[in-house]
Amino acid sequence: MTAGLDPSAFVFAAGLVFARLGAILMLMPGFGEPGIPPRIRLAFAFAFALAVGPSLAPSLPPPPASAGMLAGLIMGEVIVGLMIGAAARLMLAAASVAGQVIGYQTGIAMAQSFDPAAGQSGALPAAFLNLTFIALLFTTNLHHLLLLAAAGSYGVMPAGNAPMFDDAAAWALDVFIDAFVIGVQMASPLIAFGLLFYLGLGVLSRMMPQVQIFFIAMPMNILAGFSIFAIAIGSMAMIWTDRFETFAAGLM
């Protein structure tokens, strides 16, 4: 995108960069939330493509000779962008995993609330953690790292190369496993509390079978669970931001 670049090459380079970055930003946490209108997301992706396009132009392949090759090239870039955006979205899914586990351990899993990040109803702790982590993306400036990772993905997956589906599948599996492990790690204080609490209730129910122990102890379970959740949420946020930063840095 230099001064000597002809208009056709300029349009080709801009469209190729926009194809990947637009697909990434349509799914990326913080930028691709369902509550943000698609036109706003696409407009931001177009502005971002114009901003980083000049630095990426030397690494782009030359314009293809036929329309079919051009369509295949753009489709390949869209697929790569969707893979990267979906992987970043999987990292945010760790909040849903932790929230669902916390909901089951505290006895409020049936209390559902609309989750803007997921676009559907979910357990109250899951919706709260999703919104908290999205807010952390911007307050800790991790969104800058995400944008740098989107632009730096050309160093990991060069434009014009066919998508490496085998490597992408292995990478997606690793990200999925990592997200689940992070979710369980964040919910581990509530898991330990739930095991001890229900073990104690089981012993009491055997000692006093005529009393509805679980019904009586449910308010105590909710109160203690929320107290532990309030104490541990700072550590949960640190665990998630650290792993998410590592994930974003791996794309650069």
C-alpha cells in the first residue's frame, strides 16, 4: 500500500486483510459480542484493516489471475479468521464452565439469567463471570493485545497459504481443553466447599433421617457459597487474565 501501488492491487490487499480481520473481530471477545450490532463490528474491522494494511501489504501474495482463485484465496482467509476468533471465544467459555460449576455447588444452578456474552440464558454465576471478564479485557488493556494478536496472526498463518486443518484441529482441541481446565481451576474453591458440605449433610441425614437436612441447610449452602465466591473472585480473574494473555501472545 505504498504510493506506487496500482488501484487494483490496493483493493485486493485491502479486501484480503479485511477478510481475515473481519472474521476474527466478528467472534473475538469484547469486540464480537452479540449485543454489538454487526454493522458496528464490520465498520471497526474495516477501520482496523485500513490501519494495519500498509504494514501487512509486503507479506501478502500477488493478485491471482482468475476470479475463482481470488474467491478461494478470500475464503481461505475467512476460514483462518474464523478459526482464530473461535479459539479466542473458547477462552472466554472458561467463565461459563466455572459459572455452571459454581451454580451447581451453591445450589442455584436453576436460577437462570440472560447472558449477553453467550446470547442465551445461563446460570447467574456464569453470566456474572462472563460480564466481569469482558470488562477485564478493556480495563487491563488486554483488548490491545488481542488486536496485536489479530495483526500478528499473519506471522503464524501467512496469507495465501491453504488452511492447515490438521494443525488447526489439534490447536482447537488444546484450547478447548485449556478453557475447561481454567474453568475448573477457577471453580476449585467452590468444588472443595461443595464436597465437604454435602459430605457433612450426608452424615447428618443418616444420623437424623426424620429431618429434611438438605432442605434446612440450603440457605446456609447458598450463603457460604456466595461468601467463598466473593473472596475467590479476585484470584479467578487473575488466573483467567494470565492464561488469556498467554493465549494472545502465542498468536503474535
